[in-house]
Amino acid sequence: MIFTVTLNPALDKTLCIPNFSIGQVNRVESLRVDAGGKGINVSKTIKELKGESTALGFIGGKNGGFIKEYLDSIEIRNDFIWINNEIRTNIKIVDTINNTFTDINEAGPIVSERDLEKIKKKLFDYVDENSVVVLSGSIPNGLKSSTYKNIIQHVLPKNVKIILDAEGDAFIYGIKASPYLVKPNKFELENAFDIKIDNDLALVEVCRKVVAMGVEYVVVSLGENGSLMVSKDKALKAKGLKVDVKSTVGAGDSMVAALALSIEKNYEMDYALRFAAATSTANVMTEGTQTAEYEVIKKLINEIEIEEINI
Ligand SMILES: Nc1ncnc2c1ncn2[C@@H]1O[C@H](COP(=O)(O)OP(=O)(O)OP(=O)(O)O)[C@@H](O)[C@H]1O
Ligand SMILES: [Mg+2]
């Protein structure tokens, strides 16, 4: 079973405002509300990929109720810890005339160390050696940057496979606890190691440093330039496909969903990368925060070009 953990979920409100102007009265042409937060997005894509997952995390207030109801309605198993405060609303403004996307993200409620202990216990009780745990997204106010490291160290004795998709200090601390797979984008990797990466070989070299820290697989997403997967003895690059891009929101999350399923199903590294690349490419071809379509993904799998980089 795959478990996704969303410590800081959000209600994503997407407003379509043609010709959005700062300092003016703007009219909303259309509006949609989605259950969001990175782990929840991963669970939604896993569902689209015909897999199963259980969504864990912290929710509270009316927005929390909306997220739970939504997940129940599309039959994604969930078992959240309820906190006293309302969870955040993230606003996404899509301007179809000027082709701009503006994000306004709230910080979210304060979560206590006591709440963290509750989620660690819940996760520990759920998982066994066949589990894949996805830790992704920002860490809520009130919890330390070492929170993911703390969770990983707590559940690792159960031999679970952990995917970490985090940035900044949460990523830097997290890799020290040896998760099974990490999925930074290039920018996150550059930040973590305080370097500029300008070619594939330099990229592979940094990934190998992460592998040397005890991480089995490093997958780096490169936006339109594709992705790279590095293990102890292999480096594979999936070239980016030129497609009609509708929205890049959640591209990384959809990639993580495909990687989680690949681990669960024991796919070979080559196929896992192909599957992850196809899923994320299909995702950018889909509007807004909606997930990619399975039929499109199946077609794209054969179109992804993989090349091996000698290491
Ligand atoms: N413009 C694009 N054209 C084609 N494919 C894309 C494009 N942008 C993203 N992708 C696909 O999605 C994958 C993940 O994208 P990206 O590197 O932007 O992730 P990310 O920065 O982690 O995103 P997120 O904001 O969801 O965390 C890429 O490796 C690629 O396969
Ligand atoms: Mg990302």
C-alpha cells in the first residue's frame, strides 16, 4: 500500500480572470475549488493511474471537511489527524489573455509537536515492508525543518520505502535520513548544494553525492527538458517531449505518483522513469490542477526517449 502524507494541505481555488490587473477591480470569469496539497495531489494521480493509496496528514475546519468529503467521494482512502484550526486556501489566478499564472499561498495553521507525534504513530502502525510512503510539500508553521527527517527515522525500522519531495532545509535534513527515493527539481538541487548545474554530467555528479548519502534513487525533474534518474550504478535521462502545455501545476506531484507506483510494482528503473516522464508530460497537457488521463499516459510511455549516461 502507498501512503501519502500531507502536513500542510490546502483548498486550491483557481480563479480565471482575463486581463488580471493589480490595483483594479477584477471580474472572475470562472472558478473552481480543488482539494490540494502535494501529498493529496499525489494520491489523486495514483487513483488516475488505477492504483490505491491512503492519504494521511493534518486537516481542520470547513476546508478540511471539504477535502475529506471530496476524497471520500472519489474513493481515496484517508485517515487524517484533525487539528483545531482552519487549513489554508491557496488562490491561483489564471489570466487567459496575458497568459499569466499568479499564486497566492497562505501559510496555513500552526501545528504542534504533539500533533506530529500522533501522525508518526499512525504511520508507524500502518506500514510494513511492502509499504511506500510519500512525504511531500511544505512543513507547517510550528514544526521544525527536520520534521521529514524525524518521520523517516521513526518509520525506517519497519523497512518501508520512502519518497521525499521537499525543498530547502526540509530536503537537506531529509536526505540525511536516507529515504529510498528523492525527487528534487534542478533548482531545488542547486539550492541544497549551493552550486550552479549547467550540464548533464555535473547533474549526475551531484545526484551521485546524494546516492552516496544512502538514497537509492535520485530523480531530478527538469521541466520541459525532461528528467534524470540516478542510482548507484546507472544514470538514465528521459528527454522532454514537446507538447501543447496547458498548465504545469502539479507536474512534479504527478511524477512522484508514478514513481510511488513503480516502486510498489517493482518496475525496472528504465520503465519507472518512462512511466514517470509520461505521467508528468500528460499532466502538463491537462488544464489547471486536474490530473492527467490514463489513456494519454499509456500512449506517451512509448514516445519517451531514454538515454543512458555513462558514469
Ligand atoms: N513545459 C513542459 N513541457 C513538457 N513536459 C513538462 C513541462 N514541464 C514539466 N514537464 C514534465 O513534468 C516533469 C516535472 O516537472 P517540473 O520539473 O516542473 O517539476 P517540479 O518543479 O517539481 O513541479 P511542482 O511545481 O509540481 O513541484 C518534468 O520532468 C517533465 O516530464
Ligand atoms: Mg516539485
